[in-house]
Amino acid sequence: MKATGPGLRPAPAIFMGGAMSKKLGRPPRISRETVLDAAVEIASADPNGAVSIGAIARHIKVTPMAIYTYFASKDALMQALSQRLLEGFATDHPDGLEPVEALRAWSHAIRRHFLANPSLIRMLAWDGGHNSVAWLNSSEPMLAALGGLGLDDATFAQAVLWTWSTVLGAIQFEIHYRQFEPRLREEEAGQLVEPVRTDMAKIGVFQKQDGYLDRYFEFQIDRLVDALRQLSAKFAAADQKA
């Protein structure tokens, strides 16, 4: 190591161009949008995986504390992420539809949006009992449709929960099928007892048809709509008698 002058101690290697001379670079510049972009990329790459503060930090090469500059908590991040993924959602149906048909239109619009953003299905609620505000707001057309059926408060609440579970359950089922396409192999089918083997063969025939997932979703929504019509008619009849 070369001395800097008579009687002086050698200069530190960091100033002499040695192995220790590399200065630390500036940390990457990030922003709220940078963090959300990274979260969307992580979610899109693995729709079944978790989006964590640590994963985002590694993705954009910053410390987890840098993320907290823009989001006070994971809850705040998840709210913003679900909001981002729900941007552009619209029911796009004509005015004047009867309530159950407006609900049908909302159901199909939600399905299209979730199939285009499959990771979103896991971001409607997360640890600690948190619910996505953006998701609840996107349910406004459905709530308005059910509100037009003349139900009492308790029945309305149950109808909302039933509609959510039916529509989201159908979409989650479809996302899973589109990702994995579960099929029974011949040797597995041979292990089935009768009449299960015969019945599974019928399902297999249906699954081989083009557009069977579209028809299956419509089948579920038809059943929901039919039941809600009957429920609404029951309340209307009771009102007339009162």
C-alpha cells in the first residue's frame, strides 16, 4: 500500500483503486407506482402465491423499510394493489334492466375481469380479516340490483352473501380449472366404482365440449337468478296481502 508522504500512514485502499475502492452506489429510485408495479408483476407471475413486503423489496432491490415510505402497512399496500387490479372494471349494461338481469350482467363482467386478472381472486380479503375496499365498491351494481327486489333487511343481507359466494366460487373454480385442467387418467377411471364411473364419464363428455366453462358459469348464474326471482315474488305477494 503506497504512503501519501514522509511519516504518514498509508492511505486507505478505498481511495487507492484497490478491491475496497468500490463505493456503494445510490439506492434505486422508487415511487408508490414502482412498488405497485412490482406487486402486480409478482402477483401475475404466481397467481397462487403471496405478495409480501419482502418479495416486493427483493424484486426492486431495496430494503423492506423503503416500501414503508409509501405504504404505512401491508394492509395499505393490499388495499392499493386490489384497487390497481380492479381499475377499468365496468358492468357495461344498458339502463332499465330488471334487477336480476342487472345482477346477471354484473356477474359476467366480474368473471371477465377476474379471468383477465386471476391473482385478484386472492386479494379480496387477507390476513387479519381485512376486505378490499375496491372490491366492495365494485359490488355496488350487484347491491343495487338486490336492493330492487323488495327484500327485507335480513333477507337482503343473506342474498348479498349468497350472490358473492356463488359468483366468486364459480370464478375461483374456473380459474383453478383453467390453470390445471384436471382430468381423470384411464387407469384412475378404472379404479372408480359404479355408478361413479358412469357418471364421471358423462362429466368428461361435457368437459370436452368447446366453451363448457362458459356454459357452466351461465348455468350457475341462471339458478341464482331464478331463485332470486322467486324470492322477490314471494315478498311482493306478502306485501299485497298486508
